[in-house]
Amino acid sequence: MTIAGNILVIAGAVLMVLAALGVVRLPDVMARLQAGTKAASLGLAFIFAGTAFLHPSLSSAVKLALAMLFVFVTAPVAGHVIGRAAYRAGVRLWPGTFVDDPPPGSSGGDEDPPGST
């Protein structure tokens, strides 16, 4: 059991380091949000799962599961709110980013799609 726990904790730590590198190295806000929410959440899940293996008690498992549930619920919401705030503030994206939505404040973003009436 300890080998599996150690492997999970190490894998989680590696994912957390990769998430941190992504936040530092990726070119724009939206890409950084992906690294900060997805990789960090998965890394934390691995660390929590490894900790559950290393401390095999029901109370530890319940506490870790509740903490993991909290992270999985709040991280995407926080990422969405940060991304929406950056979008509304007009933060510039990396020139290589594909955008299929008009910028804020332009006409065209609030109309109904053709054929919707």
C-alpha cells in the first residue's frame, strides 16, 4: 500500500510542478487558467489519493474525499470567473490564439443567432 501511495503522491507533485510551470510560461491569461485549474486539480487529486493510501483510516479518507470534492467544485468556478473578468476587462490574448467571438463592446455579440425567432 505504501508503494502505491508514494507513486500517487509523486505523480501529483509532478503534475503540480507542471501546472506551476504552465502558469509561469504560457503566453496568455486563458492558457494560464487551463494550467492552473486542470493540472493543479488533477495533481491535488493524486496527492489526496496517495495520502489516503498512506493513512488508511475511514476518517482520513472521508476528509480527503470532501477536500477533493471542494477543489473539484471551486476550481472550475474560480477559473471561469477569472477568465470572464479578463475577457470583460479586454485583456489582450496571445496573437496565436484563435478567437471566434467578437471583442467586448463591439456590435454583434448581443444579437440573436439567425433563425432563432
